[in-house]
Amino acid sequence: MLARRLIPGLLAGLLVLATPIRAGVPDAADSLTVLSWGGAYEHAQRLALFTPFTEGHDIPVAVDSYNGGLTELRQAVAENDVPWDVLDMTRSEAMAACEEGLLEPLPPELAAPAPDGTPASQDFLPGALGRCFISHSIFATVVAYRRDAFPGERPTRIADLFDQQRFPGPRALQRTPAANLEWALLAYRVPREELYRLLSTRRGLDLAFARLQSIDNIHWWEAGETPVRLLEEGQVVMASGYNGRFFAAMVERDLPIEILWDGQLQEHETWAIPRGAPNPEAAQTFIRFATTSERQVELARHIPYGPTRRSAAMQVTTHRDSGLDMRLHIPTHPINAQGAVTKDETWYARTQERIEALFRETLFREALTTQE
Amino acid sequence: MAADTSLVILATLLVPTLGGLLVGQLHRGLPGGRPHTPADAIAAVQTRRGRLPAQAGALSALSGLVSLGAGASVGQYGPLVHLGATLGSLITRLLRLGRSEDNITIACGVAAAIAAAFNAPLAGIVFAHEVVLRHYALRAFAPVASAAIVGYVLATQLLAQGTLFHITEPGVPQPWEFALFLALGGLGALVAGGYMHAILAMGQLAKRLPLPTSLHPALAGALLGLTALWVPDILGMGQETLRFATLPGAYSGGELLMVLLLKLAATALCLGLGFAGGVFSPALVIGTLFGALAGTLVAELRGGQETFIFYAVCGMVAVTAPVLGAPLTTLLIVFELTGSYALTTAALASVTLANPLAAQLFGRSLFDIQLARRGLDLSAGRSRAVLQEARLTELISHDAVTLAPATPLKAAISRLSQAGHGEAYLVDDRGRYQGCVTLAGLETLREGSEATTLADCPETPRPVLDPHASLWEAMQQLQKVTGEAIAVVDDERRFLGVAYESSIARAFLHHSDALRREEHGAG
């Protein structure tokens, strides 16, 4: 009883307290805190996005980093103490967070039109503009192989991952159902449009597991750097992994590896604004700036991620440091994208737990010995 | 996991059973107690009776929906086609158009349904012509084509429906493999015959079941659910089963054979015991399983599975085309769904043998066999069907001389002369027809014999007609008669009137003319 009477009073008091503080520190509205993934990725974003934004709009950008997940965001929103203005999230997490009401809905006209005037809704790839998010880049889980492992013949199709007669040697795969199940069914020549429909049946899953179990000597990895190391050390001849990591290993460390683009599993990376962000207006300004064609093109000069705008994809040029033609290294380039699969995040959101349980149960009861 | 498993078992058993129960109740509201199917639309067009009842159409569509939702092994295209036909017929009635227009709007509804369901407008147009109209007239083509285009555009744009069937780069078959595709067509015709006769036989068996008809679908549902616990692939339309069957190695040869036989049995069970639904989708599945089985055998013998998909698709068309009686439609569906010319030509080899063989052995299509069993024989074409459906009733004339058998010869002759008729019909005091006399016959008798009353006259043998006889039967009888008219008598030989030869001939010409105008008229 007492609490019920007290709370409105308390809130009113807080408001009175808060108002003068806000009014007293006007430049607080003119700084921006971005939550991103750290490392080389964040470095590229700083060069292509954060610094130019500060120069153009006179708003300093502070960067926080995380490893994905919604726990911190959930807690911050619940406590009404959100320290970030802009979030860099995978699309599946952005979708989930939007469902939970952790994100601010974005105005539909937020994304700028293409330089030639094409409206954003036509310029962005399908599924890139969400209610609470805008996809800014596309990365892929791909298979890479050691160039020196198969003299005379090179893998060209994802089915070659499972063909140890023509391409002998151990493989490294991520210890998740994602990508592995898709690739296993692609190896049966399932058209990519029908992957998730067939994976929704018991027979489809059984076929996929059978194909995975037919591989001799799998090293299952969890950390993103492991497949690169396994390839480097020659412990495996083919490995799945993120295209950005393989690119860095090829360009910066000159590893003799090659990416097999067939069957690449594409995922979106998005910008979103958390509910209760301190500076939502500056956040919107930043997102509009960072998703223009020009900025997307610039970002692709630092990391091999595909722009989500058609107008930007057409203009991708060379790598800033090495001068390599980046078009050949981004997942969305027409040559690379021929056999691309777009990860069905709604399907995973619905089935994740069951599929993962089945994956562990089927593959790891007898595969524990070969686990890395 | 354990709770999940028992839930799945429970659902597999209960959903088809309860669905069957509901379907059985729905069918009590339908004339004939059975769901209406494309066969009814075909009959309406072929006999020029038109007018598909809206209520029966809506109820049939609803029970098709429930049947499919309950997982019965039936197809979705039959109810869709019948719904399209019913809507077409409804529009004619709303606009108060004639019979010929009714046939065209029914065909339009059918074409739109197929175009929308398969994203295949060409197949829709050809299906309407090949299966429903069964003639090609320019005046029907334009409306049917527009309906198909609208259906296609709505399906792709508004419903954003993707293609049903994707194929990843089929290889190129060896020339000698076309001989196998042809042979596959012949064997496929036999599978199609087995499939059609299983459905019909189950329908016959159902009549002898000691169970009310409205409970039949529930029984079928329970049996289906029980089998599905063991082989779940037989449930529903079977789109996933079909997809897996086109993948080399997804099923072993033994599994293919088992699923094929069980799917055939399950479809016969569901359709025979009264679930509402089409015969097309299950035929696609059975055909694909059959083709995959052939493909597996070929792969065993020669090694290599590059052309596996060809066998699966050839098997699919070889079974489906005879069931529908629609070789061109089936080919176009393959072409429009896969966009592969190589697959379409292989399929062509199969239907070339499959359709004529099945037509010789079993009949033009399952629809035709069903209609023939209901008394409508379409095997001799539309003109005969129209005559068979046209009733004699409206031709019966009462303008005839009837005489009692006791009438004296002289009085009979003067009655006939006054009436200006050449024939008289003998009707006794209880109204029974006793025979027929001609003026010429009576004159001969008066001059040369002892006879004094008509009863003494020698009988002129003449066939009689039943009042419910068709125009076709009347035409048949007419060939045995030289005279003015044929007497029409009921089951107890009560005299009802006569059908004049000239009015039978006039009616025949009238119907032929209407058909000719419908089929050959330009605008």
C-alpha cells in the first residue's frame, strides 16, 4: 500500500532532479556510445565510420565491445540504465531483441536513398531493413582448404567437403548445427531454396547427420580462430570458418589457403538502437550516415564483408592496405554468391534448442574421441 | 524428449481420426453424401448442363481443407480445381449468361486455380482445354488465358509464393536412356492403373462396411495414423516425400518400394473411405517414388547417379498423366516448374507411351472411369455425352391417335383419316400400351381378311421408349423403326405419349448445332 503511494512520488522527484541535470550538460547529447565486436573489425569501423562521423557531425564516438548475446542488454533495459546509443548485432539477435522490446523501432525512412536516387527499400537486399534494425554488412561461414593439399584438383563444390575419396584428409567443422546441416543437404543436391523445408523433417535431419557422420576424422572447433590455426598447422586440409578470418590469414599472414565459396552461409550484421538509449537522435544520425552507399563501400576496403546495398556492392574497390581487389573476397560478389545460402534466422529461432540437442546427441556420443 | 515422443504419437493417431470424423459430418450436408471433385466439373461441361451448385462447391472445398489439414493422404489440387470451377459457374449465373458461357467460365476458374497453384499459367490453360473443355475454340481461349494470367500474377505477387519444385542443374542423359524413359512410361501406365483401381475398389469395399458412411473417414484416419507411426512419409500431400525421392541416395531401393506401396494403399484408403481431396498430388508422389526406384536400379547396374532426377521426373509424369488424362498439362507443369528443357523432353518420352497404353487398358482418366461408373460415358466424345444427358421427356407429344383394342376396323380407319395421322396406338381400358397399327396396314386388312376389330390385327413389332430415356437411346431405337413415332411407355407399360421421329431428329440437330457453335464459333 505504502509502496503504491510512494512510487509515483519518487518518480516525480526523479524527474525534477533529472531535468536540470540534462539541461545543465548540453554536450552530453552530442556524444555517441557504440557497442561493437572489438578487434580488427572495430578497427575497420573506426577508420571507415566512426572517425569520419565525428569529423562530419562534430559528435565524438566512444566504443564499447562485446561478444554478442542479449544478457547485458536485457539487464540494462530492465534497470533503465542503458549506456549505449548504437548496437552492432547479428540479425538473429536483433530480431529476438526487437521481439522482446529491447530495441527502439526505427523510422522507415531512416536509411538514405542510393546516390542515384533509388529508394532505400529497393536498394537494400531483401530482409536487410527490419522494424528495429538495418543490416549493414553480410559475412559468411565458408569452407577453406589448403592449396597444397590436393595436387591436380581443387574443390569447387560444397559436396567436395564430404568427398574424402577425391579430397582426402581431416576436416575441421564448427560444433554447431548451423552451416553443417545446410552443407550436408546441399551435398545431396537439395536446391538451396528448399533446405530449411527439408531440414524441418525427420528424414531431412537424418540424411544430414548421416552425411556428417560419413566424414572420417573431424576436428570440431568452437573459437573462431581455431580453424585458421588447424589449417595453418596442417592438422586439417579443409575447415569451415568465417570469411573475414580466412581473408586476414591469406592476406596478412600469407597462409596457403583458398576459400570455397560454394555453399557459403550468409548472415547479416545490423545496427540497432537500444530502448532508452541516452542519445537516440544522434544514434539515428549515425545509422543513417553509416548505412549510406559511400560508407559501405569504404568499410569494404578494410574488411571483406559485403555491403547490404546493391548500389554499394557495385562500387567495392581495393583493400586499403594491400591493394587487393576486394570484390573477389566479399561474400556478396556475384561470382562468390552463386552458391550462397542465406541463413534462415526465423527457422533457427524456432528450432534452435531441439536441433542443437539432436545434433549433440547424434554426433557426439561416438565422436568425442576426435574432438579437438 | 520423452514427453515430446508421446505427444507426437498421440497427434499422429488423433489428428487424422478426428479430422475424418469432421469430414464425415460435413459430407452429410452434400447431395450424394460425397465431396464434389473435378469429375463433376468435367461432367457439367461435357454434357452442357453447366451450373455447379455453390453450396456443394463450398462444402467440398471446406471438407478438402479439413482433410488436408488432418494429414489425409489426398491432394490439394482437386478441391482447388473444383472450387475454381464452382466460382466460374457462379459468375455465369450472376451475369445471367448462357450455357456456352457457363462452360467457358468453368474452364476459366479451373485454369486460374492451376495457374495459381503451380505458378504455371500455360499448364492452367492447357489443363482447362485438355481435361475440362476437351475441345479447342478460339472463343474459349482468350477468357481462359486471361484467367490463368490473373491467377499466376496474384499467386506470385500477392501471395509471394515461390516455385514448388527446384532442380539443381540436371545432367544430360545418354541417347540410349530415352529408350528407358519410354519403357518407364509403359510401366508407369501400369502403376497408374493399379492406383486408379485401388481407389475405385476401396470405394466399392466401403459400401459393404458395417458402419455408417459418415464414420468411414474416421476409420480411414485411424488406420492411416496407425501406419504413419511406422512410416510417416505417407501422411498428407507428400511434398517432402516427393522432394526426398528426387534426391539420389535419400531412400534405399527397399524403402522406395515400401513407401510407394504404402502411399498407394493409404491414398486408396483415404479417398475410397470418403476423405475429400485430389488424386493428383498423391499420384505425383507415387510416380516419383516409382521413377526413383527405376533410377536406383539403373544406377546399380551402370554406376553413377548423374541422371537420377530424370528417372524420378519420368516416373512422375508416367503415373500422373494417365490418372489425369492430361499428357500435355503434365509436361507443361514439368517445364514450367523446372525450366529444364532436357527434363521436359525426357518426360515427353514417358507420356508418349504412358497415356495411350493406360487409355487402352483402363480408360482415359480416373475422372472418366468414375463418371462412366455413374452412367456418363465420355469415351465416345462430347457429342454423345450431350445426347446421353439430353432427356426425352420434353419431346413427348400427346398429339397421337389412341384406340382401344376393341375398336372396329372401319371406325379405326375413319378416326385415323380424320386426324391426319398414319399411325394409331392401341391402349386398353387400363391405359396399357398394346401395340401399334398403321393406316396402310389397316387398309390391307380391310380388303383381304376376316378381322373386324383391331385386336385381331397382326402386330407390327415396334420398340418402345422409357420416358427417362436419353436422346441418345431414342436415336438408337430410331434406326430400327420406319414410321412416324415411337410410343413412350413407363415401367408398367402405361402409355404416356409418343416421340415423333421428326422431333427426335430436330432435337439431335439442335444439340449438334449448339455444340458446333460452341466449339467452332469464332466469337
